[in-house]
Amino acid sequence: MRAEWSRLGFILATIGSAVGLGNLWRFPYIVGENGGGAFLIPFAICAIFFGMPLMMLEFAAGRRFQGSVITSLKRIDPRLRFLGLIPIGVTVVIFSYYLVITGWVLSYLAFSVIGYADFSEYTASYLPLIAFFASLLLVLYIVQFDIKAGIERANTYLMPLLFLFVLIMFFEALTLPGLGEAVAYYLAPEIAALASPRIWLMAAGQVFFSFSAGFGILITYGSYLSKKEDIPASTMMIAGTDVVVALMAGLIIFPIVFTFGFDPVSGPGLAFITLPAIFSVMPLGFIFGPMFFLLLLIGAISSLVSMMEVGVAALVDEARFSRRRATLLIASLVAILGLPSALSYAGWEIIVMGRPFLDTVDLLFGTLLLPLVAALLVVGIAWFWNPEEILEEINRSSRVQFPGITIILLRFVIPVILVVVFAFFIVGLMLGLDVV
């Protein structure tokens, strides 16, 4: 008998997967640098017409075929069995370097209490390597239990805590003198930007990444769903929460940055250089610093847990491993794969393609391959699974009945959009454009 989520457990676990570091400190910069409030228009359109249908498709496939991404694809059509290895492989690699960044967050949570370290000095030491393994052990501990005692229970505590910290910091940011300037930078719409294909492709790419599409996560989590679960309603709740938290993150960060006169275009240095410098001098920084890094850590851990579950579920379903053995095997594999990324920011000069190893792996797997893998996954499900059965499973137990046009979006429009996003990143990199 396959374990099942409670309804609240499923919602919180899936929100935890979606709300990660990218939402909390990458999304605000994408908005600010791509037309401000105008970016939200293509983002909303892509979320509603592309992101949400893909989420529903993956949830429906997991629930209908009751298995990991490999098992579900195999049950759709035996020829698809090996297709499931691709999203699992990409997800494990992304997990391996995302874990390094999580280690940085864990370290800076400690620094926020004992005193901030200079980021360049920190990454020249072995502390990032220690934090990498500490983060892995934390994720391993959560996932080794069954989904109700492990992932569901962890998210039942972590997600309310995340929402509480977001609200506290949001209302504090609204009192800062830099609020007006921050809103002008962050949300003032540049309508002319909508004429650029780039803003639409960036919006589509952000939607698919933000909604965990293509990782195999949604199929895996969907496999633990009750037949009574309303997939469309749950999808709207998850997607809406994900977007709201991402928007609020910008309204937390930018008022702080503008109030203290820092450069709003700080890129990756935002969390580990700019904000620590601000928290060191701002009133109540000794409170908001730890709160901010704990917020980032919760988002990171909940996302990592979902990534590990993709590989663990596949080993349990396909190789008949015990859950603990599967967790230990995935953790060992991730430790080996992530070691070069960890060392590249721990005093070792590991340079590939002119970048630190972590940056190169992120570029190849987290940016370039992900939309292509998502396209393969949606084609495998939408083209080999009977369209009437797809709609039946999506609409099961739902008050909102999605029409047949959903199949057209899933079979034709979404794969094309994903391939175009992939091509956009490839061409942009070849031309030396700033597309990542």
C-alpha cells in the first residue's frame, strides 16, 4: 500500500519544493531588471497557461500510475521507461550544487549570531565544505523516514515558520524610508519592455523553474496523492502561494537595500555580501539577520528534500530498496557529485569553461538542460497517455473541469515554448548576451 499525503501535507510539501532560494532572492532581480512591474504580465500569463497545466499533468500522471517518475512513465508506455532516468539524473546534479549554496546559508545563519565573515575569506576556507556535508546530513535525516513521518511532518513545521518570517520582515520593510524608491525600482512598469521577446522567454523560464517543472518532483509527489484530492484547486493554491512569496521577497529586500544606499543590482552577492553588511549596521539587525538567513535555509532545505525524494522514490519502486538504503545511496552519490562544486568555493581553483565548477554546472544543468528535460517529460506524458484519460484524471474530484484545449496546450504549445526557451539561452550564450 503506497503512502498518502494528508491534504495539508501535500500542499505544504509542494509549496516547500517550489519556494526555494531562487524565489527568495533571484526572482526579485529578474523582475527589477526586466521591466519591473511589466515583467509580471508575461509571468502571470506563462504561469496560468503554461506552468499550471504542466503542474496538473505531472500531478495527474503520478497519482494515476502510482509511482516514481520512472515507474509512472513505464506504466504509460514501456518504451518510456528510460526517459525517466533523464529528469532523475538532472535533478540529482542540481541537488548536488544547490546543497553547496544551502551550506553557505547555514554558515551565514551562524555568522548572523556570532559576527559576519567576509564572503571571499569564507570561501577561501574549508568552512563551506563542512557546511555542505552538514546540510546533506540534515536533508538525509528528513527523507529517510516515510513521507508522512519525514517530509510531511518537516514541512508542517517549516512552511508556517517560513510564512511567519516572511510576514514579519515584510511589515518591517514597509516602515523603512527606502520603500518608495524600492517600489519604483521593483514594480514600476516599463510597458515598452513587453515588446521584447527576451522578457517573455525569461518569464517562461522563471515559471517552469519556479514551479519545479521537469525535475520529476511533481510526478513523485503526485504519486502519494489521494484520489479525492482536487488537483486543479491544489495547483492554483500552490502556484499562487509561490508567486506571492516571491513578490513579497522583493518588497522585503529592496527597501532594506535602498534605505542603506547599496546597489540594488547585486546579483549572487545579495545574500552573502550586501545584506550581511546592512544587517551589521541596521537597527534590530541582530534580529532580522538571523530571521532572513533562517528564512533562506527553510526554503533551501524544503526544496532539497523534494529533489532527494525523486531519486529515493525511484530506487524504492524500481530496485525494491528499503527507504533508508535508498536515501543513503542517493546521499552518497550527491556527496561525490557535489564535492567539486563545494571545493570550487572552498579554497580550490576548480575552473571549467572559464567559471568556477559550481557556476558551470549550474549553467549547464540548472539553466540550459532543465527546459529541454521538461519538454521531453511533457511530450512523453501528453503524447503517449490517452488524452481522455489525462483530462479525466486532472478533473477527478474537482469542481473546476478543464476543457479539451488543455490537451492542445500540453501536446503542442508547452513543448514548443520550452524548446524555444532552451534555444534562447543557447543563442544568448553564444552571442555573449546576459541571459542567465
